[in-house]
Amino acid sequence: MDVNFFEEYQKQLNQWQKEFFETWLNNFTGTENQLNFSDSIDKTLSFQQAFVETTLKNQKLAIETTISTQEKLWENYFEMLRKMTALQTEQNKA
């Protein structure tokens, strides 16, 4: 991924968050001094980070489960073929 693209994305996201909170704060009269803008940004970033971490953990679990299922499927498939081959060999001897 292009580093400049990522940096530009981060700048745009930060600008969007800033504009969002400014608009939100402007809708409240008399509360501008009561709310801490940087604290809101920190909380938002912490939430986003936790969301991304949780999403990645879930993706990892889903991939591991899929791979495990495929491994079991193929193990059972080859085991069944070996049993069928052994059974056919016994029937041919008889």
C-alpha cells in the first residue's frame, strides 16, 4: 500500500472527526467549555483501535477454523480412500 495514500487517509479521517465534533459541539449552546475536544478524539481513536483489533481477531479465528475444517475434510477423504482400496483388495483376493 502506498504510504502517501495511507497518510492522506489518516489526515482526511482526522479532519472528518474534527469537523464532526465541531459541528456536534456547535449544536449545543453553552457547552463548548465543558467538553474536551482532545479527550473526545482520544476516546474515538481508542474505540476505533479496539474495533479494528476485534475485527482482526475474528478474521483470524474464522480463517483458522476454515483451515482446520479443510484439513479434517482431506484427512477423512484420504482415510476413506485407503479403506476402500484395502476392502477392494480383500474382495479381489477372495
